[in-house]
Amino acid sequence: MPHVTDLKVVRDNLPEIIAQLSLDIDIPHEPLRLIIKNGYEEFDYVISH
């Protein structure tokens, strides 16, 4: 993500966005790890649907 991106906003909204996207995920039930970075900080988000 661009370095000016507020990761707190992304982190707060990610569960809702992922819930909507996960309806279209058609893979075996395996954890999917996302690493979100902006150049200054980062966080991991694990989807295990």
C-alpha cells in the first residue's frame, strides 16, 4: 500500500471486505495469510474460512 495509507482504517474495515470477497473464494478450506504493509508498519491478517 502507499506509505500514506492509514493501516488502522484498513485493519478496521478488512473483516467486512474479506467477508464479502470470501463468498467468491472456491478453494479448499486452508488458511490464507495476507501481509498488509505501507512502508512504515505492517500487519498480518489470516483468513480461515
